[in-house]
Amino acid sequence: MKKGLLWCLSIIMLSIIVSGCSEEHVDNAEKAQVSKEDEKLKNEQKKSEEPNKSLEEKAKKTEVKQNQTKEDNTKESSHKQEDVEQTESTSADTEKEEEKSFTPGTTDRIPVELASTVDGDTAKFIYNDSQESFRFLLIDTPETKHPRIGKQPFGQEASDRTKELLTNANQIEVEFDVGGQQDKYQRYLAYIYVDGEMVNEILVKEGLAKVAYVYPPSTRYLERLESAEATAKEQKLGIWSLGSAFEDDQNTEQSTSSSTNVQSTPESTTETPSAASNSGKESYPNCTALREVYSNGVPSTHPAYDSKHDRDKDNFTCEAS
């Protein structure tokens, strides 16, 4: 009886032990499975992280390249801007240099500054950095300061008008013709412009000057001035309101049809006088030839006096204006 009881107890104890071992074995197996799954997850996570790291690295590299490209573009743009500025500066310097360089005899208008006015057809300008006298081409205004004939009608009006035009101008320019630039008094011969308008023409239009001292080839605007003069005559403006006063007397010096032998400036002619065979008088074809011998003209008592050259009928012919 006792033996049977012990056997049963032994079997029961063995079952408990076996059951305990089996549960421990199951726990260990589960732990191993969990560990494997964790390892697998970690591996998968690592694999998924690697592409992300690669993308991040590529993104960083791309950003670096873009920044470098921007810097390069900025530098290149800066260099281009510097080149443009340098080119513009060089161009501006060239233009300034060209502005200082004018070709005589062309239609170049050369900027000058007013120094002072003298009378209706003469003024002094700052030209080539020095003060120079300028005589207005192709016109003559009545005298205001002549040492012999004094002040002529409309002389003061012409002088005042020229002063008004020049002093009120924002820009004054001079234009030379194709002939000599200076007369024998070292005055420059030119067309004068105030804010784009020719003073020579304005004076003629207003009857304060007449067409005169025509010396080919410096006749660029002769027809234009003669047209203005014709209009002033028709309207009897200024000097043309007085009839004979300061009127053109068909002086051969002024006639363009008979001036083919006249040079660009009075002093350049080479004509010589021819004495009349029996009268003892000296004969000259025009005032240009006469001034070659008598630079200031001659009075009526002189052998070279010729009434046809005495434009203003003051008994003195070919006087200097």
C-alpha cells in the first residue's frame, strides 16, 4: 500500500518537473523568436535609413552646387557690370574727346561761352580756352562806334538785339564755313547760334542787318539769308523802313554773280590795281582789291575813290566795318 502511494507521488512530482521544464522551454523559444523579429526589424530599419541618408547627402550636395552656382553667377554678373561700366566710361570719354574735336568747314556746331558783345555783328566768345573775337558771317549791321561816321540808324537796336539774344541763351554755338576762318583783323568768321537758332538770320529777318561781305566759298547759307532779307524789305522792317539809309547800293563786293575771283577772306586776293591811262585815278574792280592796297578804305579826295564802292554815300569808300 505504501509502495503504491510512493509511486503515485513520484509520478506526480515527475509530471510537475516535466511541466516546469516544458514551460521554461516555451518561454525561451518565444524570447528567441522575439529577438529574431527585433533583429529583423532593426535590419529593415537600417535598410530604410540608408536610402534616406543617401537622399540627404545628395540634397546637401545639390544645395552646395546651387550655392556655388549662385556665387559664380553673382561674380560673373559683377564682372559683366564692371565691364559695362568701364565700356560706358570709355565711351563717355571718347564722346567728350569727340566733342572737343571739330572739323573746320563742316557743319559742326562748336559750343562756346559769351565773353562780351561788341555791336550788332561782332561778339567775343571763350573759344579754345581763350577769349576770341567773332564776326558774324554774310551780314552787316549799322554802326554804333565807327570812328568816322559814328552811330547809324538802327545801329543801337541791332547791338541791343544781339546782346539780348546772346545773354539770354542757354547754349551758344558757332559754325565755320569752308573758307578762311579768320579775317585780316584776326576775327573768327562764323554763323552764330543761340539755342539752335541762327543769330545771323534773326537779325536779317528783323531788318537789323543786311546781307553783306559775301566772299565765296563761304556762302553756305547765302540763299537762306537773302530770302530773309527779301522778306524784311517787303515788310519795310528796321533799316528797310528808311529807304536809302544803310541800303544795298549794288556794291560789286556784295554781288555774288561777279564775285568768282574773290577769295574766302579779303586778304587772300591777289588782284592788283590798274591806273587809268589819262585821268591819273586808280581803278579797282571791288573793295576787296582796293583793301589789298588801302586796308582802311579811301576818302572821296583819294585817286582810288569810286562812288560805286561807296555803299553808304558818306564820301568814304571800302571802309572797314
